[in-house]
Amino acid sequence: MTKPSDEFPNDGRLLGVDFGTVRIGLAISTREQNIASPLEVYQRRSEGLDAKYFKELVEENRVKGFVVGLPMHINGEEGASAIKARKYGAWLSTLTDLPVFFWDERFTSSIAEDHMIGVDLTRKQRKRRIDMVAAQIFLQSYLDTKRKREEFESDLSDI
């Protein structure tokens, strides 16, 4: 994916958003942006209620930016779901006046499912949690990649 712009926050909490037309999985980072944790699964209602929910969530958690999962095809191309996710990310940004960065979420639902099977959750328990665990996985991937990029750039500046 592309490198975040200078306007994207380097500190403060980030909200990972696994967009869905019915449910949205949410994960949140620490203020230091080093650990992502599952937060919850939000059941979409209406644009007005969704707007109220996200405004309150951002304020309560002091969120500084969004990392929205981008569902890509295996070949790396974007399809209809990615277009919807980009549109939703733009809506979140307009609603909250916070920056959005899109991150490849390929395979995160499968990985989340495998993790939850590994801890012996029932099918019903997995279904209730999968979206927020997927959000946690791609948010952590974003945080790890960002940290590695910063370390690499720091090493280059020492040369």
C-alpha cells in the first residue's frame, strides 16, 4: 500500500475499521501505536445513528485517525467492495474531520477464523467476533509495517 501522508498521525490512537454492509469490525491501537486490540462489532443502523455512534466513539477514545481495511482481490486489484470501503472511509473522514489510511485486508477474516478455532470458540462465538478480530489483525499489520519503515528510514539517516 502507499505510505501515509505527513498529515496521518504518528502518535495517538488509531481505529481499525473492517467495513461491512451489515456489521463493522472495530479495533483500536494504543496511544503509542504499537499494539492493536479488538474493540467491538458495530451493527449498522442508519446513517444518522451510525454518525452519532462514530462521533461518540472517536471522542471517548481520543482517536486521531482511521485505518480502513481495503478488501482487495487476490491479484491486488480493487473491486466493488473496495470501492464501498473507500466511500465509507471518506464518509468517516468527513464526519469526524480525521484522516483515513486504507490498508490491504486480504485474508484477515480467514486468519481471524483460524485463530478463533485455535482457542476453541464455537461457530456462534466466532461469528460474533470475526469482524473485530479481522480489524485487529490488519490494524496490527499496519502498525508493524509503519514501525519497520520508520526503523529502516532511521537506519538510512545514520549512514
